[in-house]
Amino acid sequence: MNTKLVELELADVESIFTDKTKRKKVVENSFLHGLQKRHFILFQILPLVVTLIALPLMPYLPFGEFELSLFVLFWLITGLGVSSGYHRLFTHRSYKTHNAVQIILAIGGAMAGQGGVISWAALHRRHHELSDKPGDPHSPNLHGSGWRDRIRGLVHSHVTWMYKHEYPSVVHYVPDLIKNKNLIGVDRYYYLWVSLGLVLPTLLGGLYHWSLAGALAGFLWGGVFRILWVGHTIWSINSFLHCFGSSRFETEEHSHNFGAIALLTFGESWHNNHHAFPGSASFGLEWYRLDPGYWFIQLLEVFHLAWDVKVPTKERIQARAINS
Ligand SMILES: [Zn+2]
Ligand SMILES: [Zn+2]
């Protein structure tokens, strides 16, 4: 999907550079909306439908430590790919790493089924630019103040915004990423990586139990259930954490922290901290605020696989904090 989008954008590059008044921040057309709809049906609707169909079959399928291990393994690969890769590395450039690590993180993130890295980063940079203001791709706070409007806003920000939305110009939002040949290469095979995230656990399940039922259990636990889980935990940052939780810093939007789900979201739930210091590799900011996405970057650093890891000084944090 994203390669086509990038090509579409690059075709306009020449005219953009000759006439800067032509530079648009977002593009919208029926071709893009068609791709968005297809992606929404494949990775939001279909996993839900498959889950509902599979539930009555569960008593007949193997379930034990192996299935849970598959779930956790693919949850870690895709969750860290999104949090430490898509978000902290590619969107916010909060640390540097080797090309090989970039490629691995981009593939891990792609396997989550949340879109290719170029689109994901462009959408997220636009979110930071216009948080909770018109143009934010997924604000829950722009639908009115009545309780029905609030629920409508939450549903929109959590999931339905993906069905049809303005597409941020990659030339404007991610000029650094579209110059990265490795990333463009990974993006080109986006659907292959998502498929790999389904095929691998299926194969592992089939081989372990040496049965079709084992393969199906692997497909469900390591693939479908995991895509749903990673998706909704990450989307809850966009939706619930722009409405509920605590605020440690005064920021211009309605971002909140919610420590109780920090481990489940790889530390992404320190969202108020993140909006206050978007360039920081650490979202928890203190060691006792659990932040697995940052722990992974620190692990890379120990092995000299990450460097220039950006974190604000204690003084900067304290100067901005309104709560401890
Ligand atoms: Zn936000
Ligand atoms: Zn961010």
C-alpha cells in the first residue's frame, strides 16, 4: 500500500519544489480512501470476525504454555516494533541505530498490521502538530461536549478514523524517512510482513503439535488474537488517554498518563510525559515508571546497537512538572 502512496507523492515532488505554494500538508482522493477502507476491513474488522467465529471452536483446539508463548513472542516482536521502532525511532528520532536494526524494527512494526512505517510516522507527526485541534487524525475531543458526542469522539479516535481520513503528505511530514532506502524497501512489502506475522505462528503451532488443530491454534494466538490485542492497546493511547488519566505536565492538548497499563502498552501509556517531551526516548522519564519500549532501547545501547539516545535532564523535567 505505502509504496504506491510514496510513488504517488514522489510524482508530485518536482512541482512542489518548483512552486512551494503548491505544497499541501494533506492529500485526499478516492484512490487513497479505497486503500484506507481495504486496510480497515483487513486489520480491524476481519480479526474481530475471525475471533468471533473461532470462539466456539476453542474447546477443540490445543491451548497451553506453547500457545501463550506464541502470543507473548509475537506481542513482543510487534509491540516493540511499533513502540521502540515506528514511534520512538522513526517518528521522533529519539535515538540512532544501525541500518540492520532499523530494518528489523520496521519489519516487526509492520507485522502489527497498523500500516506501513512511512504512513504511520506521517500520521503520528501530524497528531503531534495538531493534537486535539482540527486536522488531528484521531482526536476524541472534537465531536462536542454532550455524552453522546463524547462517546462518538472516543469511537472515532479509537478505531473508526482509520476507515477514511486525510492522508498526510509524506513529502511534508516525513522527508527524512522517504530518503531512507531501507525503509522504502520494507514498506514496499508491507503486506508480506503482516502475512509473515500470521504464517509463522501457524507453522510453529502446526509443527509443535503436528496437527491442523495445532496450526489453527498457532494462527489464532500468535496471529489474530495478538493483532487485535496490540492494535487495541496502542489505539487506547489515541482514544482513552486523550480523555482520562493523570497529567504530570501542562501541555497544549488533553494527553494523560495511565501507569496501570504501562506494561501492556510498552510504556506508551505515559502519554502526557510523551507530549511534554516528544523527542525523549524515555516516556516514563523515571526508572520506577515502567517503560518497556525504553528498556529495549537501553538494551540496544548496552550492546552498542543504539546511540545518541535522547532523554531530558532532571532539571528540564522538574522545571515543567506541575505534579510529581
Ligand atoms: Zn497524543
Ligand atoms: Zn509521539
